[in-house]
Amino acid sequence: MKVMISAFVAALVIASLAPVVLDQFGWSSAEQASSESVRLE
Amino acid sequence: MKSKLFSAAVLALATLLFNPAWAQDGSTVDRTATGGAQTLEDIMRRQEQLEIDESFRSENLGNPENAAPASGQLGTLGGRSDADVWRSIRYNKIDPTVQSPGPANGVMIQDEGMPWYKLREGPVITYGGGAILGFVALLVVFYFVRGKIMIDGGPAGTTIERFKAVERFGHWLLAGSFIVLGITGLVTLMGRSFLIPVIGIDAFAPIAAGSKWLHNNVSWAFMLGLVMTFCMWVAHNIPNKLDWQWLKAGGGIFTKSHPSARKFNAGQKIIFWTVMVLGFSVSLSGLSLLFPFQLPMFADTFGVINSVLGTSFPTDLAPHEEMQYANIWHSIVAFVMMLAIIAHIYIGSVGMEGAFDAMGNGHVDVEWARQHHDLWVAEVEAKEGKGESS
């Protein structure tokens, strides 16, 4: 059962890290669909 | 390359089921009375919700070569009337200049949006949800008719290692993430129809937002689990003649016999390949949805199918249309996977005595193993006799 629980924890850790890693790679849906001339920041 | 083509073919085959092109009867309408415009028959067919060949207007977009001089009447519009221009906008046949980048931003009207919405809210939810409920009911009936599959003669009391820790880790990574994805996917697909009427919009909003976050991010764990289990078990899941014998005996479910099997029997191989093929396909469509408009797949897939089968699936898809096909395909494949996994969960838990131990602690009763995987036990014992590990 320890293996099962550690796999579930690993899934949550991967899920938590995924957006951080994607951000590190520079991928952002906001960047893909806008530009400097239309961003309101 | 072969796997890419294979997945493309798998992706497209199911779209045959809902492609509106199949619903058209190919009849030609005489439009001389209206000068080529819409006729009463078109209107009547639309009211009866029948398919209409829209090419009489989607292809009627004017001709710039007929442009009048700039100084003449209609000169500023070239050879196209206002109606021609609006038809071009409606059928996405223009190439407008927009300041924001991205493939979807130049689409002003997306004509296939409503058919997608109706398909998603109608048949996908109805048949998908109905199939799951019906299948669960069937398993309940089966359980009461057949009963739990017991170990003949009772457990031996000694165990044999069935799965190593890394195998169980890969299995539970895949299984745990799939259950999360299944539940959050159902909430996303059906929440608007079934949860909002019960719990209200205010309560549904954080559930929907949480489901979206989980679904998007747990997907990576699912893909990792899929790769792990494929690498660890593919060699044991190559079909062979023994599987045919196992299938002919119905796996012993109805006859209470015990057909021979190695590490995985034919039923487990079916589950394995169902999960691998559909899991790969649902991952592809999921990636397409995860990175909107960046990974379009259906136009290329349809192109391959058209060139192989001579069909005429649309290959000129708007970016939104690509997402809509991916969304519908993602839902259909996920429903089929859920059915397979529900059956797998049943037989691995309440349906068979001693089966859960294989993935619970990795060790199964020797008698259970001899009855369900006799050849595998013989292989393990032969290896142990030679001083090798299992």
C-alpha cells in the first residue's frame, strides 16, 4: 500500500510542478494570443 | 513516424461517427428561381434540422477580378458586394489583418461552433453518461449472478511476488491520475447540466476551477504512468496462440475452469492494449487542448485518411474547429477508457478473491497464481530453481 500512496503523492507533486516547468520554458497562453500592442498590463 | 500515422488514423476513424458529411444525402437543389441564393427547400430542411449543402453560398464569395474601377460604382469593394464580403466572413474565407498574434485571432465567425456545442451537450453526454451508468448496473447484476470468483480449495497460505515495487508504482501513477482525470473530466463536461441545478452556480464555480486545474496538470502524471507501464509490460503483452485458447474458454468466468496463462492472460492483454492505444490517443488530443491552437491534428489526419481511403473529410479547418474536433474526440475516447477501467477495477477488487493483492502489496497467494497464471508460476519457479530472481 505504501507504493500506491507514494504513487498518488507523486501524481500530485508532478501536477504541482507542471505549471512551474511550463512557465520556465516560457509557454503561456496569454503570450500566444496577444502582443505588446494589445496587452493591458 | 509509424506511430504518428497510426495515431492519426485512430483519431480520424472515430470522427467518421460524427462527421456531418456522412449525414448529407448529396441531393442537388435547383436554385435558378432565386438566382443561386437560398430557396424555400433550404429553409424547410433547416427547420427540420436536416443537413444542408452550404456550398451554394460558402463558395459564392464574389470575384475580385470583376472589380469596377475605383471611380465607378462599387469600386471601393472591388468585385465583391457587401453580401459577398459577409459570406466570406461567415465561412472564414477572408484573411483579415489583426494586431494580436495567434492563429485563432483572425477568425471573426466560426460557423461550426453550434454543431459542436449541440453534439457535446447532446449525444456525447447522453450516450457517454448512459454507457457508464448502464455498464455499472450490468456489473452489479453480474456480481449477483456469478458471484465473486474464489480460489478453488482456498488460499495456500504462501505467497509469490507478482509485481515489483516499480511496476506497482507505475500502475498506481497511471490509475490514480486516470481516476482524477475521469472525475474532473466528467465535472467539466457535465457539471453545467447536472451539478449547477443541484448545488447552484456559486458552489459550482470553485469546483469547476479546481477540476480544470487538476485535469490540466495531473495529465502529465497520467502520460508518465502510461510510458512507464508500456515500457515495463509490453513484452509480456504480445498476443500469442495461448490467448486464443484463453478467450475460447471465456477466461473461465462462466465455466469455472482455469485456462492456462503466462504473466498476463488474454483479458489483461485486452485491457493493456486498450489503455495503451486509447491512452496515447487521448493524450494527443489532450495536448492539443492543453496548448490551444498550437498543436492542430485533425486537418492533417483527415488529409492522410483522404489520401488512403479516398474520402473527402474537410482539411481546411478553422483553428477553433481543430479544438472542437479534439474536444469531442477526447471525450469519446475517455468514455471508452472509463468503461474498460471500470471492468478492470471490478475484476481486480470485488470480482475476484486475491486479485487486489497483486497490486496491493505485490505478493499473491500461490494457489491463486497457479489457478490464473499457471505457466507464469512455472517460469518463476524454474528461474528460482536456477538461482535467478523473479
